[in-house]
Amino acid sequence: MRKSGYLSYTYDIIGCLLPLSVLCIALAGCADDVPSRYVGSLTPLAGTCDTAARTLLVRHASSVEFVPQDGVLILRGTLNAAGDIEATQDMRGATQGPYRLTFTGKLAADQITGTYVTPRCRYRVTLAPVSG
């Protein structure tokens, strides 16, 4: 009888800890993919450019979404361990020819700097984290 009581007691402890450990692992996994948001501006460098505009970048664990000019388009890409960012969007232009949009950047400390290139213009991009 004592063995039965001991096994039952041990099972109760393990039975309680197992769901807690699964919950901790699940929460830790979710914490890794909490998106970080960065906002900043596009500054024209060369070409036929629109005026300077606000831009947004949403960073996940190893992927990014670059949203130039207040959300008209979304460029999806990657962020590697060295902090290099690449995002692209291939579309058709007004003449049905290829129209490629590219963002390349670097995450250093808490700031992202880079270049956004369209077939008509090249912009300098500077982004800082959104607080709060």
C-alpha cells in the first residue's frame, strides 16, 4: 500500500509540473516572435522621386516586413544573424514590364539604416524603434 501511495504522490507532482513546463516552453517560443516596430523616413537620393515620406519596418525573429510610404506596399524579406536585412517585391509596372522594389539595410544597436530602390528612385532609409 505504501508503494501505491508513493507512486500516486510522485505522479501528482509530475502531473502538475508537466503542464507547467509545456506552458513555459510555449510562452518562451511566443516571446521570441514578438514583433518589433521601427519607424522613420525615406529621403530621396537620386532619380525621379516622390517627396520624403514616413516608413515602417516590422521585425520578427528572422523575417521583416518593410512598408514604404505609409503602407501602400509591403516588401517581405529576411534578417540574418549579422543584422543584414533584405526585402523585395516584384510587380508589373504600368507598361506590364517588371517593376522590382528592394530594401537592403543593416540593424545596428537599435537603429536600422539602408537603401530603398525602385525603378524610378533611390532613397536613404533611417529607422528607429517605436517606443511604448
